[in-house]
Amino acid sequence: FISSHSHRILSSFPKNHFSVNKTSGLVFVAATLDREQWPSYSLEIKATDQAGFSSIVWMSVKIFDANDNPPLFSSAVISVNVSEATRILTTIATITATDT
């Protein structure tokens, strides 16, 4: 005997970022995810069988960050003063950029 189930999302925070296939129970991404905006989501999912019995589960979804921002310099302009007597291959500056 194989029983079929109906699945649905009862609540989610934030809303509308995921959907569930009613028959298979597969959960899908339904909107663009951005870890900087929301690092995790909570879903309350309900399954109901043909007899009307149901069960509820809470799903926690953690978002891993993608490298979606360019590296940034600490300043838009870097000025360096160098003597004309500076030897070849002498280091004149160290520049750094951060990538968030």
C-alpha cells in the first residue's frame, strides 16, 4: 500500500524565498538568495496524507556566502613619493584590498 502525501509550507521567515512541490515534497529556491541580507531561513512544512493525518517539521536553511562583491581598496587614490635615486626593484608601497 502506497499512500500519497500533500506537502505545503505553512510559514517561512523571511517569506517567499522557497517553495515545496505538493506531491514530491522537494523544496526549491523560489527567489534570489543573498547571505548579506539573510544568512538563514526558517520554514514550517506540513505533510498531510489521504486519511487526513498530518505532521509538521521545521526546516532551517543556512546560506553560504558566494564571492559576489568586488575587492575594495581602503582609498580611491594612493600617493607615493619616491626619490629619483631609488634603486631598481626597491619596494615603494604595499597596497591591499579587502574582499567581503
